[in-house]
Amino acid sequence: MLYDLFAYLDKIDFPGAGMFKYISFRSGMALFFAIILSTTIGRKIIDRLQILQIGETVRDLGLEGKMLKTGVPTMGGIIIIIAILIPTLLFARINNVYIILMLITTVWLGALGFADDYIKVFKKDKQGLQGKFKIVAQVGLGLIVGLTLYLSPDAVIRENIEVTNGETVSREVRFHASETKSTKTTIPFIKSNNFDYASLVSWAGDYKEGLTWLLFIGIVIFVVTAVSNGANLTDGLDGLAAGSSAIIGIALGILAYMSSHIEFASFLNIMFLPGAEELVIFAAAFIGATMGFLWYNSFPAQVFMGDTGSLTLGGIIAVYAIIIRKEWLIPVLCGVFLVELLSVSIQVPYFKYTKKKYGEGRRIFKMTPLHHHFQKEGNAGIKALIQKPLSVVPEAKLVLRFWLIGIILALLTIVSLKVR
């Protein structure tokens, strides 16, 4: 909104109006406003949630300090959503197709998570929204994102080409002169850093183009569903999901800026994405919102984000990565989310299999999601293949260690683009 206003003021030589031309200035303002907004409205929302008695219901799972969380306000993801939307609407160009997609993603998954929390809190149904409805909503969002990237004339790339010059065999990266629709994405450890989904359906003949986009939309749906569920499972310790998301947001913001800057894109030998620079502003608002939320969510938490926040954070990360053509980096960048999701995906089938075979269920981990494994004592009567660590890791230390792992994974993600 403010971009158009200051563009007009710049035309009439209003002092300082030209600052709004710069992504760095608008991103800094979005970050600042998101932090201020989330911390100021956060206190009011928490007080309101306490008045409405919207508190967390905790089952006694034998985890240290778990029962102390009973009654702590939940649905605090509302704070994050507001702190993302308002700075983005103020400082980004809202006619940008990528910004529109991110706003839709935030509202869509925020509403889904809110419905889930509402059922848990007000209907007293611990299961929340039925899984099939969550899947339908996530598939619906995947369709919107995939079809928009397919149909929108603004969702284009300029492909990178590595050229050898002269007898000295020096190499430089050039870009196609024209912008094109493409199903190509960035993939690490490959010489050109590009992978075309069309290569997977090269046998389709005349139907190749349509089938490629159908495959791409299917991948979008899978990524959105997997990452949003992974973030949802990670939200089990004070500050874990919010802090991990902030770290991932920083990495994605850097990748978006480099992808939208032709010189940096050339240096990394990745495709150039015109218009993706506006996503840096969204990333700044995202980082600021999660950092501000951590003011109240860090140990010991004064508020929990609930599914309102966790589903939204995961979905935002997934769609953002897809838009900047970096979805193949998600397994590394979102490694914390991935191991949390895999721990549950492995444990549940194994427990059912052993219960059917031996008459009693056995475990691989002492408890899942994985972060709870470290909160259980080893050799304490739990039949699990992995018993270490034998002693309980304090929650605050456990969260900090997960954050450190997240920082390492974020650095590896960026560095991987130069490893070919």
C-alpha cells in the first residue's frame, strides 16, 4: 500500500520518498514493524486468551515439566499471522503475484489451524479437526499455488547458462534474454544447478507439457502437506517451532534476494526470478513475527501458537521455497521438521507391526515426535530400540540445541549451491 503512495510522492520530489524504491529499506521496515507489532499486540492477545480461558489441555505423559504447561493460553498463532500480514500489506507491492500467493497461504492455513484449535478448545475434542479435512485444505492450497505458477504470466524465470570462453577455458554464467514459463527448479550438487520436471515425463510425447505441469502441481501439494505437518509436529517444546521457523525464514529470504538479483544469481549459477525481490519483504515480516512471538513463547512459555501458528508457519515455508524454485533444498533446510515427521512416520507403523506380531507394541524411539525422546529416561521400562540418552535433557537446553542444528542446516543449504 505504502509503496504506491511513496512512488507518487517521489514523482513530486517529496524528500525521502525515494527510499521506498529500495528492497533493503522496505525489508528493514517490515522486520522492525513485525517485531514491534508482535510484541505489543502479543501481550493484549495473551491477556484476552486468558480471560476467555483458552488454555492448553495437557495429558500426563511422564515428561519433565509437562504438567506445568496446563492452562497456558494457546491459539497464539494469531499473533504471528497478524504480525506477518500487516507489515507485508504496508511495505510490499501487493499486486505482485508472489506476494498474493504468500498472503493467500497465510490466511488459508491460518484459518485451517484456527478451526482445528477451536474444536480442541471449545468443543473439548482433543483430536481437533478430522485429518481428512486438513488434507483437503492442504491439497486445495497446493492446487491454488501450482495452478497460479502455471497460469500467471508474471510467474516466469530467466534460465542460467554456463558458457565457456576462449582458450583459457574461463567460464561465466549468462541468462536467456527473454523471460519464460518453466517447470525447472534449483537442485544442489548438479553442475547447472537446474532440474526440469519435464525430464521425468519425456516419454509422454504430445502430452509432455500438460503432464509436466500436472506432475509439478502434485509435487507442490506433497511439499505443502509434508512441511506444514512437520512444523505442526515440531511444535511441542517452548520456542522450538518458532525459533526453527525464524532460522529457516532467514535462509529463504537470502535465497529469494539472490534469486532476484541478477549478479548474485550469476555468482551462484541459479536461475534469475524477476519479481521475487518482493518476497524478501515477506520474509522480513515472517522473521520479525516469529522473533516477536518468541518474546512470549520462549521457555517458560506464556503462550503457545497452537495449530493456528504451526500449520501456518510450515505452509508458508513450503510455498515460499516452491515459488523461488528451491523446494529440493527443503530436506536440508527443514531438517528439524523432517526428522520430527520421520520419527512419527517410522514409529507408528513399527508399533502396529510388532503389536500384531508379538502381541505387544514395541518402539524405535522412547517417544515421538523426536524431541520427546530426549525428555524420557533411558531403560525406564520403555521397550525401545534406541535408549540413549539415558538421562533427561532439560527443555531449554534441548530447544537451543535444535536451534543450533537448524542454523548449521541453513548454512549448508546456502553453501550447497556452490558445491557442484
